[in-house]
Amino acid sequence: MQRLIKLFKTIRGVFRKIRSRYFVWHVKLKAKQTGKPLYVNFRSSVNDKTTLGNNVHFNGISIRGKGAVTIGNNFHSGPEIIIFTENHNYRGDRIPYDNTFIIKDVRIEDNVWLGAKVLILPGVTIGEGAIIQAGAVVVNDIPALGIAGGNPAKVFTYRDENHYQSLKKQGKFF
């Protein structure tokens, strides 16, 4: 029985590696530019205007729309992240909206961590070192080192800047 369990775990590990390589390949195929290394643990999709920095970790992200998305170095995401880069045009010639779109780019700077099920709307910039709490809906810019959450996401505290800068200077990235 123990041999069977060990065999099963080995096979499961092999399939996880294959699945992960497929997910990485799928993201690299679409993205405009990808840094190294890129980790993709769950199915993720990006558009052809996505630029990824180094040491990017996706755990299930969906980038939707025709706008550009720039993600900096040392990025980590929880599962089920959605980033929108376009909205329907409600100022057009039809109600509630017409068939045109308002396209706005999204920028995520270095060392950002997004919790599970974060939704980012078009035109948002998330500053360096920011943390976005699980379930947040980001509708406005988040400043560097800000820790934000809620709907709409609001900054409720900040990282300790001295501690952050010390770790950054030492190159201690996950």
C-alpha cells in the first residue's frame, strides 16, 4: 500500500510540472514581453499588450480587454484575479452603452502582492510594494507601500518603509 501511495504522489508531481509548463507556455505565447523566471500555477490568460517583469507568480489571473498591462518585478497573485483594461462606452449613441469601448492601461509596479479574487478596473496604477487584500475591487490608484482592501479598495495602512527598503536593498525577494 505504501508503494502505491508513493507511486501516486510521484505521478501527481509529474503531472503538476507538465501542467505548470503548459500554463507558462500559454502566457508566454500571448504576452508582449515576459521576464524570467515566470511561474504560472493555475490557468491564466493575458492579452498581447501585457508586459511582465522578472520573478512573476500567477496563481490564476485573467487580463481582459485591449489596453496595455504592465506588471513589475517580484509580483505575486492569489487565485482568480481579473484585470480589466476596457469599459463599455456609456456616452455613445445608444443606451445603456454603444458598441465602442473606452480603453485604459493598467500598471502594477514592483513587489506587489494581490490577494485572492482581486478585481482591478481600467486605468489603475498600483504602486511599488503595495498589498491588495483578498476580494478587493481596485477602482483608483493605490500608492506605494499601501495596504488596501474593500469595495472600492481603500488604503487602511502602509508597510513599514524602513523594513521594506532594508529587505529590498538586501535582495530578499520570494
